Amino acid sequence: MTAPTLASVPRDVLRRHLGSEGVCLRIPPFTARIRSPIPIVGEGLATLYAEYELLPSDGTFADFHVAVVYGRRFPKALCVFEMDGLRPFTPLAVGEAFAFLEWGLNWCVTGYCHTLISIHAAVLERHGRVLIMPAPPGSGKSTLCAALLLNGWRLLSDEMALLDPRTGLILPAPRPVSLKNQSIEIIRQLAPHAIFGPLARDTMKGTVAHMRVPSDSLARAAEPALPGWLIFPRYLPESPARLVARAKSEGFMQLAENSFNQNVHGRPGFEALSDLVARSDCYDFTYSRLAEAIEVFDRLPLPP
Amino acid sequence: MNLPAIDLLVDALLAPTRLTQLDAAQWDLLIRQGRNADLLARIASVCTAHALLEQIPARPRRHLEAAAKLALRQRREVYWEVEQIADALAPTGLPVVLLKGAAYAVAELPAAEGRMVSDVDILVPRQHLVAVESALMMKGWVSEAKSAYDQRYYRTWMHELPPMRHFRRGTVIDVHHAILPLSARWHPSSEKLLAAALPVAVNELDELDKLDGRIMVLAPEDMLLHSATHLFQEGELAHGLRDLVDIDSLLRHFGTADAFWQVLVPRAVELELSRPLFYALRYANLMLGTPLPESVVQAAVNAPGGRQPGAFLAFMDSLFLRALRPAHATTSDRLTALARWQLYVRSHWLRMPPSLLIPHLARKALTISR
Amino acid sequence: MSLNTSRRDERWVCRRRADFALRNWPDGSVLFDEANGQLQRLTPAAGGMMALFLDTPEWTSCTLAQRIFGEIPAAEDIELVANALASFQSLSLIERLPD
């Protein structure tokens, strides 16, 4: 028996549920109850979360109750993200409502899920080993991530590595891949069949669109995997793709800096991060052309 | 009065064995309410004490564990912070008298179990305020109040310095010279509180042997009275239920000694704090079932500020029993926000002459809406 | 360069051994301080020195230099170690014992 997915709900019914009691979605490894009267949110969910499991409205435990609702003061012009009545962010334009939901969900995970160590990084897997790419915005991390998952890598997350400190494994948290500005067109050309959600223009990050997760990555969301590579990517105009080994102690510090909550974990957190670095090959990676980059990653030797 | 149930949350704190029978929907509600009330880590510690954590379904359990991890880490770092403060204040020759969460942590009281504590509060004699402030500044703490208005407001009317944040660690210290504002109706003597403070032997710190009895906490009855004052006179209701849980925990812990009950009410009278004590006892007992000796309840009623006309008490009940609930849609009715607001205004009446009331409230409202 | 005798005999202790966790790689080490959650990156030499403190809490510049450089350390070696010890102190990792 296969579980019902969001695709099984007609759009008008989905919109009605979103506007009232909300819909419960399994967004591995979490469950969220999502509410929103804003049409663009329903549109984004229907497009990008079609294959995610839909859970019954009654009797379901949800990790987070989230909503994106119209702001009170400027009806229909601004929207706010709510987590259970809490409003952690300033309002955004209604056109950004779906992207706001995505950012809000990230905040829920990094702010509350302290049984895991969360690290700001794009995360993919191949041959059973995980590639972790921690990087600041503007490094081309998401573009690279999208290109790799369209070329045989499994997506674990484009936004955060979830390290289970007890097992040393990375848990998949596959969610739509966030792309910005020119990257949207670049990836569209690379994969004409990729499905994109609503375009949010003029956000603080520029124009943002999300790309649907490949079915296979979602289907394998319950399979954690062992870290294998820790790579710090940097987009450098006109530069050839270049992989340079990086000192592990330095890689460790940068990994820790990109972690949202390693400080909460104390010594076990330190040991888990150290183990991750110890079993991963560490590199700096600079590139300007995606095709070259993909080739380099295809040839990455498997770590011990 | 017909209020939405918080039975789940209170049950989880008092009779956790029933937690093993909750269904998914009840867990959903409990985790939301507990998170909102800042009590998830407390629930986790109660469950651990009853060896129940393993029996809780994995999905809600990880939220309890996550909160417990955070609380544990905060507690660990509070020890370090206290040591840094003691170092910084060494030149003043003053002891470090800790209040609230940091005090519960270093005194290793049950109230510290699963309690979040991010800031450190200390009490110093008013005449040494300047020396304490400069000693802290020497070691990297910087005042958080940026505007001249804020500085003047704190220094003229408040019982504490503006919060000071350490420039490198980002940690915050609140330096109090009294437990109620200067402008308040009552003036509990800080000298009396400081004179009765007790040194704590902090295992976590004493390996260094250099603190030498300089870390102190208020005497048990004063600690309880301060907690009651904080909640019932200061209008700090954002975490009302959590603060009531503190009071409940202190009463249950210190209450095992008869001497505590004998001195509690007389001390409250001496410090002009019998009114907040009356409320603390009343609402801890009503909401959390805190056991109280009948003689103490009677003494509190007979103390100044204790006996109140029935109608007035019913009114206060209707305010407090609403406001002390966690601010969450499932625990609130339509009057909750109003009750909180009335109590907020009440606390301002209690701590400031009415002529001051408008400018400060107006300014706060302006700041929020900006 | 002459080394005054007091410096070579300064006694140093790592009282908070239980708070520290150290991970060494050939390119350097990372040190975690459980008491305050702080992380430090250390050079291989400093990492090695810290490892010695975690193993044995008390050293002088001289005994430490002996252990690191061999039987008879040169004055320069002791001076290097003494400087490293002073910077460890500034990071609250070790303390100087009274003479």
C-alpha cells in the first residue's frame, strides 16, 4: 500500500485545507502542519511537494505548526511567517510567501532540532558516501548542488547537513532546491524538464525560485549515509575547475563556523564533528563552468 | 470560570506516568504548549527522573531531548560565566550574590533541572554599583542601553543597571541593587537580603579553589520571596507558568525543613513582601498543587496585604489564572491578552508613581511599533 | 640569548584537563573547551604540547622542552616553549603556579 501524497488532493481542496486547519506533510525527517490563505503558497506546495506524503489531519503529531499569513497592518501586501503563534521574522512581500515558508521551515529545524547537529551546507550522496559543501551565500553552492543532483548524485539537502552525533551518519532532509538570479536560467538550460515553483522577485536575495527534488532522492529519504567529502566551493569568474587539498584542522574550524548548533552539543558534538572531518577528504574547490565542475566531482576518489 | 485546559502540561510536570498513555494528538498539543511556555526541558528532566523518557514515542521525545540538551549546555556555561564574573569583581572585594536561574544552578537546586538560563543576575549593594559597573567594563562587559533615554530611565527609576553584554562571549549580566524598582511602592531592604546571603560550594567551580566562598545565593526564604516578587510585582508574565514552576519547586524543596516554613511569613512581613508571597502561595497551590502547611496559609492571609475582599480576590484570580497560562492559542481564551495587559499595567502602578506611567508605556509602545 | 633561570623553572599546571577535548591532525589540532564551548585551532607543535598537558597536568618550561626536543634542550628551545606557555595562559588553558 502506498501512502497518499499531496498530488492526490485536487488544488481547490488543497487551497481550502491550507486556508483552514492546514495540511500535514511528511517532510523527512520531520512532519509539518502548514497553513496559509495565500494562493502562491498553495501553488508552490502543489508543484514542489506533490510527491511528499500527506498525513491525516486528525491524530497526527507534527513537529512544527507553521503558517504564512497576510500581515494585519497592510492587508494583502505583506505576509508573515508564524511558528505556532511566534513570529520570528519581519514581514515580506506576498510574492515571497512560498520562499518565506521554505526559509521558515529551515529556521524551525536549526532553532529547535538539537538532537541533531545542523550545518549550513549543500549535501549530496554517491556510492554510499556523503559530500558536504558548507559555504556562505554567493559561493555558488546551490547552483553546484543542483547541477550535481541532475548528474547522478542523490540530494540530501541543499541547505543543511543534519549530522546524527550518535551514529556519525548524515540524515537526508530533501526539500526543493533554492536557486537565485542567473542560476535559475542556467539550471533550466541544463535540465529543461526540471520543475520549478513560483518565482519570488526582488527578495533580499534577488530573484528566488525552487526546483523540485528528484523522485529518487525523495524515495530514499529514510537512508542516511556516511560522510565522505568535505568541500568548500567558490565560484570564481573565468577560473578553471580546481580542487586543492585543505588542512583538516582548518576544515574543522570552518565546518564548526557553519554549524547552527554544534555549541549546544558540548563534547559529544565536538567528537562527532571531529569524526566527520577525520573520515572525509577535505578540499577547496574553485570553478566557473558547471560542466567542468561536474566532471571533477565525477572523478572524486572514494575516501577510505 | 471556564478556561481552556492546560491539564496536559501540568500533568506532564506533576504526574508524568500518565505521559505514556498520550496519543499522537495529545503529544502534538503538549509539545506545542511546552515549547511556548519554555517548559520542554523541564518536562524532559521530570521524565528522566521517573525513568520514563525511553517510553515516550520517538517523534515527540526528540523535542524533549533537544530542549534538555540546550538547558544542560546553558547550565554548564553559566558555571563558566559565574566564574568569569567572580574574577572580574575580585578587585571590588564584593561577593557575587546570584539571583534566579544562575542561583538555582550553582546551588544545584531541583528548580534548576531542565530550566533554561541565559542571563546571569547578581545583587550588589547600591553604594558599590559604580565600582561593580567599572570592574565589569574592565573585563569586557558593555552596557546594552544605547540611548540616553534608556540610560536615564534605568538609572533614575530601576532597580538594576541596564543589561551588560560581554563583547566577546555575547553573554549578558543584569546587575541589581534591589529586587524592586526605586520608584516602587515597597522597598524590600537589599541590605537585609545581602546580609542573609549564603556562600555556595560549587563543585563545578571549586576545583579551581580560588573562589573561596565568594559565590553566594539568597537564603532559602529570600530566594522564594524574590521569585514571588519577580512574578507577582514586576509584571514578568511572559513565562508566567515557568516562573510559577520555579516557585513550586523551591517550596517543595525548601519545605522539607520546618524551619523554612517558620521564617517564611515573618520574613515576608519584614521585607514588605507579604502581598507577593500571598499570591505565590495561592497560585502555586491552585495551579500546581503545591503542598502548603495550613498554618502558613493562615499566616500569609493575616499578614499585611494578605487579607483581601472576596470580590477583589475573585477578580485577581480571573486575571492571574489566565495570565499565568503559557501564551498559546490552545491555552488562551479571548480574555487572556486582556488579563496580561491589565497585570502589566498593574505592575507599573506598583513600581512607579502614576505620573511616570504614561511616558514609559507610551515609549515602549512606540519602540515596538517601529 | 641568555635565559634567566626563573623562566626555565616556572611551573605550569592545566587544572581543567577534564574540560578539554583535543583532536590532532598532521596539519594542526583543534581544542574544545567544555566549560565555555570555545574552539581553538592549534599548530601541530602547540597541539602536541597541549596533548602533554592533558596527559600530565604539571610541567616547567624546562621539563616540557626536554620532553619535546630531547635530553638536553638548547636555551632557545626552552625560550620557545616558555613563550608558547605564556600564550596558553592567555587563552585560559593553563595557569602559572606560584614559585
